[in-house]
Amino acid sequence: MTLALAEAAKGVGRTAPNPPVGALIVKNGQPLGSGWHRAAGQPHAEREALAAAVAAHGAGAVRGATAYITLEPCSTHGRTPPCTEALITAGIGRVVYACTDDNPLHVGRADAILRSAGIEVSSGVCAESAAALLRPFFKVSGCGLPWLIWKTAMSLDGRITRPPGEGQWLTGESARADVQHLRASVDAILTSGETVRRDKPALTLRLPGLLDGRLQPWRVVVTNHPTSLPLDAPLFTDAWRDRTLIRPGTDLSEMLRALASEQGVLSVLVEAGGRFSAALLEAGLVDEVVIYLAPRLCGGGVPALATAHFPASLELTGLSVRHLDDDLCLRGLIRN
């Protein structure tokens, strides 16, 4: 299942509105083939893994094998046929999956379908690790809101700008490259009209290979004054201008809900100034926090969270800390 999870991780940020799923076919302790879901409308992980196993070893080798899958196999017709059907047709003898699919159309159905075909079924293996990859999918299917990650780079005294006359970057090249990979893991990047007017950010995937097999994430500008946006900003003029959306900020929750229902967005990265970031946190819409901490003291300047008035402090859980040259990256979930 650990190998299947590694396959699933390849699809993070690529599969919306579908979940990232990985699969591995094993017989007599030997892997025969692996696969991952690459994009909505393309074969699911189970079919990818079965095809790889058959191509490498022949259809006969797959019969009686075990399929390890990170999510309960789908059992209904969508853009693609049900994976339960593919597993039965291939002659799989045992299915082990990590997480149950909480979609009411699927939940629990695979077990009955597979067992009625004589296939042994087990579940719950590495469920916690699989659920971490599936958080955005589960959140959208549960409440209609996408998974929201607030990202910021700040000095040790909580400022996101350096003193006048200094360069614009707080963090070094390694941290900025890491942000590129973070962007590649989400379906949309959210910013404010104020940030666009002040900084004219591009919010693109610029490292080599990051766009291979995937689209530029949606770039969503939230503003109640769209006519004041600079029309020469990269968001409106570059090669990905058709991936830029302008949305009102009157109701942030409904704006996010519409991204999920209309664009199929599962995960959103917030890259904005202190006021907009504070508004999202105050509204309880942020699920995860990523802070790039630079070894600087900047004194004045713009705070990472401006005008934030929380009824209680927000505690992070599951915190990880990484060194990126001289900078630190702190990442954790907001405890509910």
C-alpha cells in the first residue's frame, strides 16, 4: 500500500474534480504493474495498473493477483466505466484498499460487488496516510467547500515586506522554488484585487516540468471593484490568461463553493496580503497553513495578518518543519 500511495501522490493537483488515487497489482509477493489516475476523464488508477501488469506479464499473470488501491474502487458509470468491473474481468483474486469513498453513490458498494464475484476484500490499510492525500476530495464531497491552504512568507517579526530600498524577496531561492511545487499541488490560486494592483503577480508554474501533463492552476482574483484592476497585469495578458477568474468578495464562502461546483476545484492556495488573509481566517475557511519563515527582522511594513480579530487563537496540529537553506517552512493543519 505504501507503493500505491506513492503512485497516488503523483496525481495531487492534477485530477480535480476526481481524487488522486494509486494502485499496485501484486502476485506471489512480486509487483506486476502500477498506475495512478492522471486526470478527470482518463482511466482510473486500477485500470492503469491492470493495463501495465498485462502489458508487462500478460493477462494470465494477473488472474488471482492482489490489487492494492488507495481508495475504494468506484462502482458506478461516470466518464469511465466502474473499476469494480475491470477488477472482476481481469480475474483479480483479492482487493485491498485504504480508504472508503464517502460518496453516497459509492460508499460500501464495492465490497458487495467484488465479494459477490468471489473476490476477497480488505480495507483500512494505511487509511490515515491515504486520507491525508484525499482531504480536499473528502471536504468538497462532504460540505461543498474546497480545501484552503494559506501560504505566506514572513520575517521573524511577522512582516511580509522589507524596509524601503531593500529587495522584494524575504526568502531565498530554495523557499521560492518550494512555493512552485506547492502551487503545482493545488487546483486554484487565490489572491486579492489589492495584491494584483500593488504587486501584479503572475502566480504561474515556472519550474521546468511542473506543467507536464497538467494545466496551470486557476488564478482567482477576489475583488468588489473589478474595473480598478490593472489590465496590463500578467494575470490578464500572459499565455494563461484564460485560466484567470475574477470573483466578488461579498460572500467568501459562497465564492469558494462556486469554485468547487463550477470549476471542479478541490484545493485552493491563498497568496495574498494581510487583510484578505485575515478575512479568510476570521471566516473559518482556512484548513491548512504553510509559512516560509525568513531569518530577518523587518520592523515596520505590512503584517502577515492585518486587522485579524480571532475569538480565540488558532492552534496548528500535525506541524512539520523543514530547513530550506537559511529559511524554515512550517506546515500544519488548523485544529478544529
